[in-house]
Amino acid sequence: LKILFEPGAYIVGICGMVFAYTGWHFFHTLFYFGLFLRLNM
């Protein structure tokens, strides 16, 4: 069970890190885009 669980946890950790990074980047892009629109109105 541990042999099967270890790679699974490793893959989930990598996916979580990638998702957190892209989500944070997307949030920043959205924030700056909204700020840009507000300044131009």
C-alpha cells in the first residue's frame, strides 16, 4: 500500500504546486487587467 501511495502523493503534490502557481498567476493577470480598465474609464 505504501509503495502505491508514495508516487500518488508525489504526483498530487506536483499537480497542486502547478495549479497553485497558474491560479496565482491568473489571479494577478485578472487583477491588473481590472485595474487597467478602471483607470481607463
